[in-house]
Amino acid sequence: MPVLARRPPATTPADWTERQLLRRVLRSEERAWAEMLRRYRALIYRCITKVIGKYGPSMTNADVDEIFAEVLLNLLRDDMRKLRLYNPARGTKLSSWIGMISINSTYDFLRGVGRRPVLDRLDGAPDPHGESDRTPLDMLIEKERWSALNVILADFSDKDRRFLALYYAQGLEPEAVASQMSISLKTVYSKKHKIRAHLRRCIGSVCHESPIADLVAA
């Protein structure tokens, strides 16, 4: 009688690799979702508290819990789109991906809260000239994003960095950029396309959901 091969013992959720866990989560397995929360709950809270410790020191524990709930909603939203975007071939761990989503969700929450009337009063009086409706929080986050972007720009040429400064940082029109750099208008549009594509590749190699991704989205 032939000897039947023994099936390997079933593993518990705690034994699943990150890829196995993600596959099961995307199949909407209830125990897989519970395992993901068990593994990454502390990570999500660490990411939330790290951001609010810098930008929202007045936030309460209830606010932290609300942000945590928002992170979970973002993971589930649109048929778990953010989780489906994860690509392990880029070398990023699932934990890092979830951490980045948590950070982005916290930034979004703080931006929304910063525009509520009560917190607007805490931030200070409105600009009497009406030149900008940005809160100090908005400006801090923007500064943080540009600092992160500068790390990526370290490998760019001086000419490309100048183009980014004129077009994105100063917000000059294409005609003005062409005049400042002594290049044709056609070259401006071509350079914009090439630089945006390169930036997206650089950002994507780290994490598609980076907090600086929307700087080059327009």
C-alpha cells in the first residue's frame, strides 16, 4: 500500500508571514483581520502619537482613539485599496506600509481639526489682510513635507532642483519659469513631465503613500 504524504500541521495566525497574512486579509477572512490588528495595533498607535506629539500636543486620548478608528477605515475603504497597493517587491515591509498609512491618516485628521472654529481661535487671530487661510499647523506640515522631499532631491541636478523651486515652491506660471531658466515653453512642459515621473518612481520605491506624494500630484 502506498504511503500517503503527511500534510504539514496547520499554522496558527501568529505563525503567518506578512504575505500570508495580507492575502488572507484581502480575502476578508475575519481571523486574519483580527491577527493584523493584534500585530500592528501598537505600531499604529505609535505612529499616531509621534505625529500629534509634534503637531497636536493638545490632542486627547479620545482624539487618538478617533484617529486609530480612521486608520482602520482607511485600510478598509474602497475594497481595501490602500492594502492592495502594497507591493512587497519594492522591499518595504507590510508593517512599514501600515505605519505610513497611519501617519498620513494622522496628518489628515490634524489638518481637518485645525480648520474647526474653536481650534482656529486657539491658533491665533485670522490674518487681517485675508492673504491666507492656512493655519500654523498647515504650514508646519508643509515644511515637514518639503524637508522630506529635499532628501529625495539630493540626487537631482542643480537645474532640475531650480525648476522644482520655481514651478512648485514659488508657483510660477510655465511662461515665467521658461523666462527665468532661459528655456522654451515646450521644454518647461517636457521637464515637468520627466521630473514628476522620476519623483513618483523615487517616492514609490520608498512608499507609494508617502506624505510628500501630493506635492507632485498637480
